[in-house]
Amino acid sequence: MKFGPIPTESAVGAIAAHSVRLANLTIKKGMHFSSSDISSLLAEGVASVIVALPDADDILENEAAEQLAKALSGAHIRLDRPTTGRTNLFAESAGVLELNVPAIDRLNAIDEAITFATLPHLRAVERGEMIGTVKIIPFAVPKSIFEKAISALGGESVIAVRPFLPKRVAAISTLLPGLKTSVINKTIAVLEGRLAPAGVTVDTDIRIPHDREILAASLKEVIADGADIVIVFGASAITDRRDVIPSAIESAGGRIEHFGMPVDPGNLMLIGELHGKPVLGAPGCARSPKENGFDWVLQRLMADIAVRKSDITKLGVGGLLMEIVQRGHLRDPNAGPQD
């Protein structure tokens, strides 16, 4: 592509590199100069204009953006009409955004003419939310570069939405003296709010003493009744793998996938499994509607994305969610538990 100033009379069909504003005429950047545009410019004494002139093997910006966006996109994604070299991508379903991060990095490293930006990997998204944008920087891109970009994708989509599914969620709250019913009621209401984007409500709400064997029996019961996900809100925070909640999961015949989480709030998160179904020991911060590590795990499970030990241990970078030093103070030790 050629770029630079040329005599105005030679600019018919060329692309305006910058907007041109006259008394009775505005030519926007990216528009093609028409014969009448040229006549108006000459009448106003404009002797030259800065233009872009695509070569024969160039692909114009809008076409390149649209074709690349189509090649990138997987399931449950809608593309906007391309304009000014940009095609935006939107979620067609509420769910979790899945990205092939290495492929996106390779794509963005091919040439400065081609860019692709997205929301973070495994972020929960709403239906209709913008999740990515392809932007072609110049007015046209050489076909050889465009084909190299397509090849970098390996014939596979690199962005998709994994929709939330209508899971049956069982909540088990354990009780100790001093724990108010109003606290448990609020906890369930907060959980309902977290499930709302998936169109799901709490299927079972059980409240039992904070006892290993009683909890183990309840876990067996809700799994037998068809629960897809079980969430245990302990009256007392889990402090060890031998504590009441993890030992109850094992006593029921389940196993512990991982205890602890490099996300704050959310450190005392426990992920277990019983008869193939996930069982979560919720951290204390899950009683609050504020974002915490529990959200990240629950969102993935609601989209049928398995959460393993290796997934949890990779969450440290970006896992500090609130009360950072730059706010002028460290976490207040008298402010209550933030586990």
C-alpha cells in the first residue's frame, strides 16, 4: 500500500488518510474520494490530499477484519459489522469465555497491522457483552501477511463462550451456637444472586449441625437426589484438611482435589468430589456478594468446566482482589475474616 500526499486531481478512488472538512463538505477518514469530492476540493483551492492507495494484492481493512474475526470465532459468538477496520465480537450466551491464549499471542506477534484484543481468559460474561475486537491498523494489509495470520490459528477457533448450564445446586449450611439464622438466610440469598446469570436457583437448602458424620450423611443424600454441585457453608472456617468439612467429604466416600487458593479473598477454598460431582467447601468471603475466589470456581463449574488443582494454583497472578497497599493501608486485622 502506498501512503502520502498526491495532487488532488489524481485522488479519485483513493482512500482519505485523514478527515477533510470544508464549508459544505466533510470527507471522513477511510472514505474513498469521489469525482464530486475532488471537484469540491479543487474549487476550495485544495491542491493536494494525503491518501492511501492499496496495492493489487492488498486486502482492505474492513474485509480483513471481518474475515479474521470469522476465523477466530467459535461457539456462541456474534460478529458486528466491520467499520474503520474493526470487527467487534459479542457473547450470544451468558457463560465463561474460553481463549487459546498462546494462539492469540502468536497472532498479535505476526505483524503490527493486525491486532486482536479480548476480555480475560475464563472470565464470566453476559449475553450481549462485547468480548473481543479485531482491529486492522492500516487501511489495507498485504494478502501474504493476512494469510500468515490465518495460518497461525491452525484452522481452529481461539475464542468461544462456554454457556452456563441448568445445574442443580445443593447448599448445606452447618450450624454452631451463636450463628444466627439471618446470616444463613443472607448467605443463601447471596448464592442465589451468583447463580442468577445462569438462570439457576438453589435446588436444596439443608441446615445441619457442624458435625463430620452428619455432614457426610447429608452429602450422600443430596448427591443421591441428583445434585450437580454441592456447596458447604461451614459454621466455622476450614483450617486444615482434617477439619470437619474435608473429613466429611472423605467419610462419605469422596476425595479432596485441593485445599487453599492463591486468591484473596478466597484463600480457604476447598474443592472436593463425591461420586463424580464437585463439592465445594466455601470460604467465609462467599457469604459476601463482593467478588472473591469462590466466584471464579463456581462460574467455571456452572459452565461445565472442570476445576483441578493445577487450575487453582495458577490463579495467583491477579488473585489479589481488594485492599491493596496503594489504597493507603493494609488489610485491617479487626475487620473480620476475609478468607
